[in-house]
Amino acid sequence: MEKVAIEDVENEQNPMKVHSVRKPISRELGTEEFAMNYFELEVGESFSGGLHTHEDQEEVFYVESGIATFEVTKEREEVQVADGELIRFPPGEFQKGYNDGEDTVVGWALGAPGAMHDWDELYSLAYCPECEEETKQNVRLGAGSFELTCTECGNTQG
């Protein structure tokens, strides 16, 4: 058995600095098959850096307080998730959650299977200057920043 208080978990920001409070609860609890992260998003902040998908993990977001907006699928349909509501993304569905409201959003990102993402199964949608359009991009974490490689032409940026 493991037990932890949220205030005792060290804050760990995304390398893109898209949120100021992210606490990796699953790491603190030592989970192996389940990911759990706590977030406090100020206005303009997001759960992740951009529209992305995990081919190896489904994700559920629970909004404890505030209203989070999610861009969903490549068409970027917007869905609002209010306090007490949840939203689920199956593996392979593109999404991005952020706070475009007036109040802080407190929320949780839950994922399974696995406590960590397989970087070979993480993709983002981004503009490719070679293809001259938004394409699916492989994501790699470099020296403190992300590197994107277009799956269509192989162009690397970042």
C-alpha cells in the first residue's frame, strides 16, 4: 500500500512550460499500469503542449473545478468539460485540453495501461514546412525540448 498527499508531491512542469502546476501522482505512488497526474491550470495554460495522441494509452480527464476546453480530433472540434465532469480519449484520438476561461482549472489526467507513455507511440499534429500542411509528427524529447519529425516526409524540427 502507498499513500500520498497532493501537497507533498513535487511539482514537475512540462518542458514546454505550458502549465505551472503538474504533480505526477502515479510516480509518487509507484504505479506501473496506471498513470495519474494532478494539474492546476491558470488561464491560458494547458494539460499538454498541443494537439496529440497516444497510440499506446487511453486517457481520461476529470475536471475537479473550473471549465476545461478540449480540442478533439484533427478537425479540432471544441468540447467543454465542467467541474464534476470527465472526458475519455481512446488510443489514437487527437486531443488537447486547456483553460480558456476566467478561473483556475483543477483537474486530473488518468491513463492506462502504463504509468509512463511509450515515446514511440506519441504523435502530435503540427505544421510541416516541407509538406506545407499540418501533418502527423513523431515526438521525441531532446535536451529540454521536443523534437518533431513528419511521418509523411521525414522533416525534423524543434
